[in-house]
Amino acid sequence: MKIRVGLGSCGMAAGGNKVMECIQQELRSRNLDIPVEPTGCIGLCFFEPLVDVIDGDDVYTYGNVTPEMIPKIIESHVIGKKPLDEFIVSTSFEPYPMLKSQVRIALKNCGRINPEDIDDYIKNGGYEALKKVLTSMTPEEVIEEIKISGLRGRGGAGFPTWFKWDAARKASGDIKYVVCNADEGDPGAFMDRSILEGDPHAVLEGMAIAAYAIGAKEGYIYVRAEYPLAIKRLEIAIEQARNRNLLGNNILNTNFSFDIKLKKGAGAFVCGEETALIASIEGERGMPRLKPPFPAQSGLWGRPTNINNVETYANVPWIITNGGKAFASLGTEKSKGTKVFALAGKIKRGGLVEVPMGMSLREVIYNIGGGIKDDKAFKAVQMGGPSGGCIPANLIDTPVDYESITKTGAIMGSGGMIVMDETTCMVDIARFFLEFTCKESCGKCTYCRVGTRRMLEILDRICNGEGRDGDLELLEELAVSVKDGSLCGLGQTAPNPVLTTLRYFKDEYIAHIRDKKCPAKQCKALITYSILPEKCTGCGLCARKCPTKAITGERLKPHVIDQSKCTKCGTCMNVCRFGAVNVE
């Protein structure tokens, strides 16, 4: 028997460390010699902390575990062999519904192995793919297998992986580099972080295979310093791999040598762009440069360089082990394999999912995500983060693949999927994402530096009730200019949230400008709180709770709100038991 505790970032934030301490204390107090190990995120973030009790081949997962539950679980399940069904959320023989529709390749080990133990990775087939390529495949055969798989870059652009590898291999030069882009910066995205925390060796193995294919001896993982747990587990994994001769000189007693260094980034969104990332590794300010030359010809320190993101490399060992055709059998004609998504926002089951390309948004949001929180109406989903766009409810049956998502005006991106309900103001959402990209602009080119700022000023004005005729035309004109004139992907895609919301939710913009109303009742400057006399009982609860003393009235008689004092915080509406507070 063995016990696992979910100690990814989500599990730790929910109290997983305390739960693990309680388990260890309880086992010691009962003189039970049962191993307790950490594991990464399996994707059920809304159930954290998670605890697995493993008995033979059977895995029982307990959800929302508290320290108070530990003695009961130990007494009944560990000692008495009687699982506590009331606390179990998933088992190996009856997985939780969120897990049933998934096909796990990049996430196959996340939440199932100890990410700090290389032996656990090896027991699950780890490093067999590297051994295979070093002993029985030429670099050209490796690239051909990746080509057959149809694997495209999972960082957002969807560029064919084999093409980048082939270009780097054919580039002249004795010194070449492999770089892993782990600078995940999209709001609401946590795919790469979860893979690094839950299965770091898969990324190291994928990078080593890429290095063999292109002829590189040195690699870098560029990871933001905001990911301390991912960095810690990467450092442990790299050291373990070196000790087992899986990194370093003459790997597995062959002529192939390759080692990896970590480069901690300061958290600049623009460093997700590959040339800005290269500049940062070189010690320069993270700013993009014109292409060509592309990194495959002249990248890190002017040498041929291959750059892929975390998820892309994590797919490589599976492809080599199972064959490119097996990967290509999943997905669609042009978008092969699976894709990892971070489900966030107004969704019942927030977490991490991996699904075959081509599955519809409806299936992801309702079958896997469980639908909209509080059963409210689905309004839109933001895909691609600040560089993406908002897909409206009437397009919910859109297949999740590169081509179909692009047709909507959004992009696949790295895998962020933020769900919005009827209470979401689409104008405010556009403002939120544009504010992010505006702040993250490196400032190198005028269109991005100044153009996004001018767009943000218009959106601020609209949300503050100061919109005027001509704003929408000017906003669209600026958006097109920023897209066409910006140097790198940050500026070229920054207007996407604005353009898609203008395309699908123009009526909301018009209501803000002409009617001075926010249909979603979210923009404070455009809403008014009042008390309905026919529903107010005069209990006085709202008056006592109002932080600005804006509510007055005699007891047992209808109260009123002094609009000059009201800050529109919504406290009165939240505390009223009779639905007497109205907002319009």
C-alpha cells in the first residue's frame, strides 16, 4: 500500500502540505510503515487537496481532504481495508467524469508519479524513448517520425515541429542549441507549469531527443522565476538525470552528449516570443528582433537553435515510443494528437484537461468542465489568452483545432480557456486583456507601444460612461494598424480580444456608448443601485453593512440609497435577504 498527496501548486495552495504532514503524523502514531509521496496535479484542481490511497493496482482518490479527515481515512481504509465512499471522488476503475473523456499523452504521468523520483518515471517507461533513438535510430529517422506524427508546436503558433528540427539540423555550424520555452505568461494559463511540476523528466527526455535530432550538445529551459515549485523539481530532475548518465557526457554509453541549464526569467510576457527569449538568455533586455534570420539559422549567440514549448517536448517521448502514426491517429486531418487546456473562469470543474484535437468546445465546457458555474447562461470563451479572442455562445460547437479556432478570430494559443457567463461584460474583458498587453509591451515598436495605449484609453472611456460617437470606428482602425505594423507576435495579436468582441458583441459597445448602460451590469460608472419599496421590509441589515453609510430609512419602512454616497460596491445586494436591492 502507498499514499500519494497532490502537491502541485494548486494542491499546496489548498492546504496539501498540511494534509501530508497530518498523514505522516497519523502513520507514525500508529507505527505504520507506509510510504507517503508527493505527486503533481492530475487536473481536478477544484477537488484539491487530493489524496490517493493505492492498494495493489487499485487507486482511490479522496477529494477536498482536510486534516480532520485523515484519522478516519487511515482507520477505515488503510487499516480496515474499507474505503470511505463518502469522501472518494475518483478511482482507477471508475474515474471521475472529468477524466473519462480525456486522452492523456503530455499529461500521462501528472498526478500519477512522484515528480521528484526518477525511478518512478523510469518504472512508467521513462527514458525508453531516448534509449531507442540513441541505439536504433538516426537523427533523420527521428525527425521523420515526428513528421509522421503531425506534431505542431503547442506554444500557440502551431508550426510543424519536424520542420523546425529539420531546419536546425541542416543549418551549418558545429555548435547548436535546444531551448525549452517555459515562459508561460497568459492570465488563466497553467498548462506548462503543471507539466513541469508533475512530470519534469518527460520534458528533459523530449529535449534530449530533439538535441540528438538536430546535433546539439547544450540546452536551456527558460522558466519564469514566478514558478518556484517548477524550478525546484526541474533542478532535482536534472541532477537525477545526470547521476543516471541520462544527461551529460556519453549518455547511455553512446557518443551523444547533452546537458541542460535553467535560465530563470523575470516574468516578462514578451519573452514568450522566441527572439525576445533568446535575448534574455544572452543577458540582454527581452526584446524581439526582425525575422529572418530565424532561430533555426541564427539563434542563441548566433548559433542554430531549436525552440519549442514545454507541452511540445512532453509529447515527444510518447511519439517515439508508440510511433508517429499512433499520435497522428488522434485529432483531425491538419491538427493531430491531443491538446492540453487550462479550464478557468465561470466553470464548475476548473482544472487541467487533455483532449483529442477536434473535440467541440461544447464537449470540453459541458461534458468535461461540467458546465457553467451556478447554472448560468454560457456567453463566451476566451482562447489564446491576451493574444487570442472571445468565441461567442452561438459558436460553441466549433471544433478545437488550429484551423477552426482561427476562423472565429481567436487562436489556439498555448491552451488557456477562460469561460464567461451572462454576467461578464465583454467590453470590460477586452479592456482587461488589452491593459495586460499594453503593460507587457517591450516598447520597441511604435505601433505596439503607442497604439495599444490609445486603444486602452478609448476602452477606459467607454467603460467609464464617456464613450462617444466614432469611438468604435477609431478603435477598429487602430486595431488593424497595430496588427499590421507591430514587430512581433505580442503587438500583432494584442488587438484580437478587441476585434472579436467588436465582431460578436457590438451591441454591448453600443449600449455603453449611446445608452450609457452596461448590459452585464459590471461597469460601475454605468450602473445604479436602488431599493425596491415593495420588497424592502426595513430590516436595516443593508444600512448596517453599507461601508459608506449611503442607505437610510426608518426601521420596518422602505429604505433609500443616497446616490451621492453610493460607491456601487454591491454590499447591499449581497446581504439583502428579500431581493429588494435592484441594479440597472
